[in-house]
Amino acid sequence: MKTPRDILLARHKSADTKLDEIRRRTVIELTPRSTREPELPFVLKLWHELIWPCHRTWAGLAAVWLAILVFNHSQAQRSHAAIAKSTTPPGEMRVALQEQRRVLEEIIGPPLRTVIAEPPRRPNNQPRSQLRSVGVA
Amino acid sequence: MLAVAEREQLPVAAARGGSPAAWDALFQRYQLPLYAYVFELIRSEQTALDVVQETFISAARNLASLRDDDRFGSWLFSIAHRKCVDRWRKSGREEPLEPEVADALPTDEGNPSELLIRREQEAEFMKLIEQLPAPQRSGLVLHFVEDFSLEEIAGITGAQLGTVKSRMHYAKLALRKLIEENIT
């Protein structure tokens, strides 16, 4: 045997979880901001929410990137050394160039000097309008 | 039946002082009866949950207007009732009114909340509650879930005391009829 109250409340007991959530949210709203947990700065929040939950994965990725960078750097240094070894010193190159120029001059003669053409001058340095009027007359 | 709402030490003063723990205790005490009442009027789970939340927020904002801390329960239910009526109006539903015949009614009909209902009668009992017109249902559920007096029910529903008496009279008659039919 049950009272009407027992029957009514038992009928709605399944809503208790949702009601608990509503109560919790409402009480949080009522709690003054000063007494709530202080809000973390953005970087720390990012750390707590994004990095820390899967920190092993992030650490693995960072290690891989570090290894790639170290490998890349060492390769670059090695290739620089190889290039430096294989190239002719600049002094020898200059002498070879001078020799080439001398041989070329012997074959085709000294290099021609370019003559800069001067623009045609107007007779008597008169203005163009006066020249026309003279022609017409 | 034990008087549910009265003679309870509720932390209303602490809530007025802004204590979140006091509000939590108050809301926890009333959340299920309030939901049951609102659901029986509105008949929609989501709307009933919304009304309960709005009632909590409204109570927290307006607690200063409550003069008597012992009346916290009926005050809370009156907020919820007004919100239900607002929803009815918005959805275009009219709250049906019963004729005021209270003065002609006998008053010694017994207390319906003292009824004991057998397990096999529970479904019939709920069916009857659902079939009652909204004002009768409102009064009866308020009486059942929190053992509110007729004066308190009148205060919650905003109806005249005589009107509440008549609604309760008809609701009790229907209920007794059901019980007797099931016994015989």
C-alpha cells in the first residue's frame, strides 16, 4: 500500500538525474564569482585541456620533430663541407679568367668602344614654333 | 499522512544571505515534488524541466519578497504555477474554471492524502489524476505532494478559497468513486 505522494514521486523518480543537473547549474550561477575557482590564464588552460590529457603523444611528436631537425642540420653541414672541398680557390680562378681575356684579345683585337650618338640639334637653337613660321613664309 | 512542507527546518535565512549550500539544500528538497506538480499540469517532460529551472532562478532572484520563511514551499510552488499558466496562455490554452459551489459543500470528507492505494490500483489512480480537469488536478496534486492546506493551495493557484474547496470536493468525489469501484 502506498500513499498518493509516494505514487506521484515514484512516477517521476527517473527525472531526478536531470533535476540534479539543473540544480547544480543553478547553484553555480548563484555562487559569487569571487568564491568560484579562479580562472586559469589562457596558456595554462590550453596546457590543461589540450596538451596534458595526451602528453605522451605530444612528447613523442616533439621527439620525432627534434630528430628530424638534428638529422637535417647535420646533412646540411656535410654538404657544405663537400662543396667547399670540391671548389677551386678564388685566386686561381681570377688568374684563369685573366688568361682567357688575354687570349680573346689576341684573337679578335681590343674591345670596341661604343660611340654614343648625340640627338640631332635644331638649327640656330630656335624654338620649334618659329621654325615652322619661317618655312611657311 | 505526515505534514510534509510544514515544521521543517529549511535554510531559507542562509539562502537569503547568499549561501550556495543553502540554495542547494532547498532546491534538492523541492526539485522532485515541484517537477511532479509541473509535469502533471504541463504533461511535457522538457517543458516541466524548463519550468523547474526557471522557478529556481526566479526564486533566487526574488527571495527578498518572501515575508514568512515558513511559507517557502508554497511560495516556490506559486512561482512554478504562474509559470505554467504563462505557458498555457502562450500556447493558447485556456485554464478551465469550475463553478464556485464551495459554501454548499460538506467539509468533513476526510483527507484524500490519507488514502492508501494498493499496487494494482496505482495505474488507475494515475489515470484518474490525468483525467481530472487542470484546476482540480492542480489542487489535488498540490495536496498530495506537499500536503498543502486549502488556504495554501488558494495562494499558490491564485484562486478564491471557495473555488479551491469546490475543486477539491469534486476531485475527492472522483477519487473515492474510483477506489470504491476497485474494492467492490
